[in-house]
Amino acid sequence: MKPDNTRSNNKQDFLKTTFTEPVLTVEDVASYLRIKEETVRMMARKKKIPAIKVGKAWRFRLSEIKETLNAGRTSQS
């Protein structure tokens, strides 16, 4: 009987995608979106953009920001 490596591979894939992507700061996202930093913080608080709270600081994944922007564009069309 062959060992089931599916679970192990899924965990490894998760770790690769989750922890290899750099996280962005409020300043980074504000610059990328060309909006004010306080607007980014407000959007994060209201869950309009995906964010992670680390202590008092917000952090963001660029891929999730892009997905949110793309989803917004397609839903309004």
C-alpha cells in the first residue's frame, strides 16, 4: 500500500504560498493604490480590503489586494 502524501504536500504548499510572499505595510498599500494611508487603515478596519493585524500595525498581502481589486471590477461590470 502506498503512503498518502497528499496531506503532507498540501501542508508544504500552504506553507510555501503563505509564508514566502512578502507582506506590505499601510504605507506600501497606500502608495500602490495611490490613496492616503488613513484611507487604507479605514478600509482594513471595515474589512473592505484583506488585512492582518500584527500588534497595532496592519499588514497586507499584495496578491490578496489584487484579488480584491479584480473582484470589485468584475462585480460592477
